[in-house]
Amino acid sequence: MTTEARKGMERLLLAGMIGGAMAASSPAALAQAPGDMGWYVGAAIGQTEVNLDCTGTTACDDKDSSWKIFAGYQFNRNFAVEFGYTDLGEATASTPPIGIIPPASVAIESTVWELVAVGILPLADRFSAYGKLGLYRADTDVAVNFVGLGSVTDSDSNTDLTFGIGVRFDITPHLGVRLEWQRYSGVAAADFDEGDVDAMSLGVAWRF
């Protein structure tokens, strides 16, 4: 995704959040049932894909499994704030020998903390769509293992935007299932180029 396209999506999501906040302040939203507000916790598993430049590698794997835990507070049927921790998994690559530099294997592993606003759009009984927009803080470890020479490790951290969309189905007033896509923009990885990380996940949420 180009920078302009990414900015356009971020503006669209921001407009959706503002619209959700305006809807949340309307008389209809203020008349929500007690089950539309309160604390919730949840967990999810899925797969991530790193926007990794594999040019010049002999092998490259930019996908891995991931998992997330999260907690939030839903203020009304249209708006919530959520805090979460996600293990984005590991991307790996192998490089050929270059001159006197032996072949090497590279592993990049990231975890993130995030704080997001959630705009919720009820679609039907027990079914809703939502959008997320906020900030994340990533910690990334990079390990490069040179054949015959040993390993070199480094770490990096950065803060940037995250956004996503999803759908939720409430099995009961307390238990819901969520399917979502989320992007973490520009995750830094030491001397490697920053790359977006996309996460698809399936999770459950328990409302108190």
C-alpha cells in the first residue's frame, strides 16, 4: 500500500470514528440497554503477514501465527476504547554468500502494545461491524546467524498508527465472536526497512 493510500484509509477510519462518536451522543444512543456498556476482555489467534522486501534472498517467509489478548470498556452501543497486547510472530529469510560474507539466516520477531478507539455499527440482532484506530508501541528483536561465524542480535522499538476493521457476533449477551483484520503501520526492525504488518485473527470477547 502506498503512503497516499495508507493516509487515505487512515482519514476514512478517523471520519468513521468521529461519526460513531456523534452517533453515540445522540438521544437514541443514550437510550441503549445496560448490556451495551461495560468492561470486556478477550483473546484471539490468527496469522500475520509482514511487508518484507525479499529481494536477493534464497528463502523468505513473511507469514507466521499470532495471538492477542485485550481488554476494553464499551461506553455505549457505538463506541469503546480497547487496550491490547499482540505477539506478531516471526518473519524469516536466508541470504546467499556475498563476497567474503558467508550465507546467513535472519529472524525478525515483534510484539506490540496498543490503545485504540473502536467505532461500532450494529447491523442486525446480535451482529455488528466495527472499526479501530489508535497507536501501538512495538518491540522488535532481530537475529542474524552467519554460517560458521555465529549470531548477531539487535533490537528496536517504535510507536506508530494501527487501524483495522472487523465483525462481531454475540452468541449470548456476555459472549461474542470477532473476526478482524488489523494493520500495524511501519514496524521498525533495527537496520532493516520499516514494514507494515497485517494481522487476520479470530477471537472471543467476554462482556461483564
